[in-house]
Amino acid sequence: MDTPVSQTVKPKQGMAIAGLVCGIIAFLILPPVFGVLGIVFGAISWKDGNKLGMAATIVSIVGLIVGMIVGAAMAM
């Protein structure tokens, strides 16, 4: 008889890292595009139980807001 082997699976961090990268890029380049992408990637990762996903979501929200403010200030 085979006995079941318990395995601990670490959540994949690819989506969280993509969210962080998009959030950081949103500070300088195209905040509406990269900020929203970062929020989506971070939220998906966070929903899957990855704590880095929460950080990615927060960084992306801040990047979106700050990027929009900086863009508006430079347009004046």
C-alpha cells in the first residue's frame, strides 16, 4: 500500500514579482497602464495566498497615484 505523502507547495511568486515590477514602472512611465496591471497581478497573487502579492498590490496602487500626480504636475 502506498501511503500519501504530504507536500508543502510554496505559492508561485511570478505574478507577485510581475506586479511589483509594474508598480515600480508606474511611478515613471504610463501610470494608468502599468499601475492597473500591477494591481491585477498583485491581487491575483495575493488571492492565491502569496504575501508578496499584497506588497505588489500596495506598491502598484501607490505607483498609480503618485505617477498620475507627477504626470499632471509636469503637464502644467
